[in-house]
Amino acid sequence: MMTMQYGLSRHSMRHTLISVLQNGMYDFSDTEYQKLLSRVDNTYDDVEGVLGTPSTRLITQSSAFRWICYQLIKRISHGEWQNIWRGAWDENGWLTQYQNEYVKVKPVLEAARKTLLDEKARLEHTALPLSKNTELFNKYNEALSAINNILECSDMAYLQAHDSPILKDEYCLLVLCAMTSVQLTYYKINKLNGFDDDC
């Protein structure tokens, strides 16, 4: 959720996820872990309430994000993360099934995007330009934004490019990025269907 909200606020989810993989948790330090633990221990707020919401800097530099990654790395071994990732890409694994569904729906989304763009351009040159109808203009833009987000992040092929990690903690981050992409797709599909669930 945190990664998705951060990516949406930056208007580039793919860039956010790639930056997570590139910048990751490769400077893992038990000293930093203990320092963060002393801040969150015996508190009842959520992590972001204690450590702060990721802001303008890289999410991988955010204390809240780093704390969550430390939890994932300390609780589940590298080998287990590797097994989770590889299992997800087995013939009947959840990422394989997800990617297969994405391949089916991609042409439908691309056609819908083209129709919306064509209609938007056509309406702009009418007696009442679309840009003058703020409510309708915003609905077109919201629909286009949702479709673009889904097309940009639902294709898991970009994550497969990182499938031979050199650094030990990357499998954990691959799973995190995959789950963020799935959550984004679910959220944006709900938006397209008129459901206004919060992230």
C-alpha cells in the first residue's frame, strides 16, 4: 500500500518500482535496524505514523519503507523469498496466471484508451469544447490515467528482467513490487468501475 500510494503521488508507478529494485536495501545495517526498532517499539501508531510517510525523496530512503523491508528480510530468509518468487512463476503460479490474464486484457485496454483519446480530441473541436466541461473533462482524464497505470504496471515482464539477483535481498523486493503492481491494478479497476475505495 505504501509503495502504491507513493508511486501514485509521483505519477510514475513504473519508475517508483524500478527505483525500489535499483536502490533497494543493499546497505542493510543492524545498527539502523536497532535505531528504527527503538522508535517503533512499544508504540500503537502505524509505522508511517511513527516514522513518517515517504515524501519527496526516494522511497527507499524513507524510514517507514526501510523498517518494513527490514521486517521482511529478517523474518523470511533469502532462500524462502527466492522460492516464493520462483514458485509464483511456475506454470500454475499466481504471477504466471496474472500475466496470462494481462496478455488477454491488454488489447482491450489499448482499444479503450484509443477510443477515449479520439473522443476527447473530437469533443475539443465542438461548439462546447470538452475542456469547458470540467466534470466530464476530469472523468475522461481519470479513466485515461487508470488505463495508463494498468498498462504501465500490470505487465510483469519488467520484473522478470530482474530475475537473477546478485544481491541477496532482491527477491524480497521483487515480490514486494509484484504485489504493489497487483494492488494498483485492483485499485484502478475499482476506480474505472466507479468504486471510490481509498488506497
